[in-house]
Amino acid sequence: MTPSYLRTARGLLLSCALLLAVGAETAWAQPTAAARESAAAVPRLVFPLVGAASFGNDFGDPRGQGSHEGIDIMAARKAPVLAVEAGTVKFWTTSWRAGCMLYLYGESGTTYNYIHLNNDLGDVNDNRGSCVPGVAYAKELRNGAKVEAGEMIAYNGDSGDADGIHPHLHFEVHPGGSGLANPYKHLLRARRLLFTAERGSTFTLALTGRVATALAQELSLQVDQVRQWPGGRKLAQSGQKVSVAVPETATIEGAPSAPALQLLTAGLTVTVWTEPAKVTLAAQAGAPGTLAAQRVVVKTK
């Protein structure tokens, strides 16, 4: 007969072994605390493109080389590509699959991959360019440069194995620099910008869109197109709602006569020319209080 103290010891050992096995299985099945903290460390991002863009949740979809590790964002060829947070950039030009690529090492510790950047010199898919500033990367950008959130860093394209496919940005999010996260939820809540320009410089915009609401000194519109000065760059937008202050000095023009602001009905198409202002991230996003109208023109048929 086995002594009771031996049976007790064996029971304790078996219990410990079971607990260790369960603990190991739990640790394998669940993300570590460090991984959860890394994922939580991804800040609210600036949306990585300016202008009309569309995307779905294709993270993890089957691909020839394995599962899809990012989100494909469809946008116009050469649409401005932005830094989603402040950090340091690194050019990557040696992957035939990625084509022209850029890493952004964010200040939060998250790394972002920008893949299939532009390699075309003309307005069509000519593949005559290379992965250099002014073609793939922003004209004045240098490898290793520090950038601000919302700063233009590249141009959208179809280089690498995206050649001949609709221009798009393959965008990846790597919390902690080495983890892998689905960018989808981060893109949904990202701050979209209306335009890109050097911080501290002076800008004016022509915002064309449909009236959402019009009050005594504020106009809210869904923007379909933005034209900016200096430069005159024109970009289609996807209906971003923007509030513009309309001071008493602003002019309102259009049929049947110059209407009062509150008579502008929802759905009416207008173009708003803004007063000159300094470029800030808030102004780029069209945040309330950052844009003021100089002139409002009602579109007539």
C-alpha cells in the first residue's frame, strides 16, 4: 500500500503538471500582455492618402505568397501619400514584388509599410520611372528623414507585382515594429485630410460640394472636389463633411439672386473659396474653426 504522504505528493505533482499544461496552452492561444499593449499603442492615424479612396477588409485574404498582410486602398494614380503619424522614413527599392516601397517608423513604436508606390513618368502605366524622389517618393524627401503626421511622403501607384492592376496602396501596420495588426479598424477611424502642403505656409482652397446645413454664419458641406493654391492642384474627394465659417464680409453669389446663407438648401451644389490661412494639421483636416469662406458661389444649371 502506498503511504498517504506519497499519494499526496504525487497528486500535487500531477496538479502542477496540469496547471502548467493549461497555462502553456492559454499562453499559446492568447496574445501576450506585451502584444496587447503594442496593439493598443497604435495611435489614431492620419489617413494615408489624400483624395477619393476606397478599401475593404481584405486583410488575411489568400495570396500567391501566403495571406494578405495589409489593406489595399484604391486611389488615383499619383495621389498624394501621407505619413500616418510622425516618425522616420526609409526607402526600400530591392523587392520586385513590392516595387517601390517605404517604411515609416512611427514615434509610437509602430512601423508602417507603404507598398506599390508610383514608378510611372506619365499619366498612364508606362513603368518608365524608378524608385526615387519626385517619382515614387515626395520630391524633396530624403531617405532617413524625419516627417510630421500628414506630411506628403510618396505617390500612389502600381509598381511591383501590382503592375497593370488599378493603382493602389498596400498598407501594413506593425505594432511594436515586429507585430502584425489588421489596419482596417485604424483606417476607419483615421483622420482624412483635404489637401497637403508645407506646414506654416499660406493656402487657399476652392471646395466644391453639396450643402448639408447652412446656419447664420456656418456652412456645412459634403466635399466632392478640392482645389488648392499655390499650385492649383485639383483632387476628387469622397464626400467628406466640412464646416466652414461664413463671416459677414463673405460674398454669396448665385441664382435667383445673391441669397442669404440660411436660404441655401440641403443638396445644393456650391463652391466655397476660403480666406488665406496658415497650413496646420487641423486646417488640412477641415476641423471646425480652421476654414473661413471669402466667397460662396451657388452652382446654376
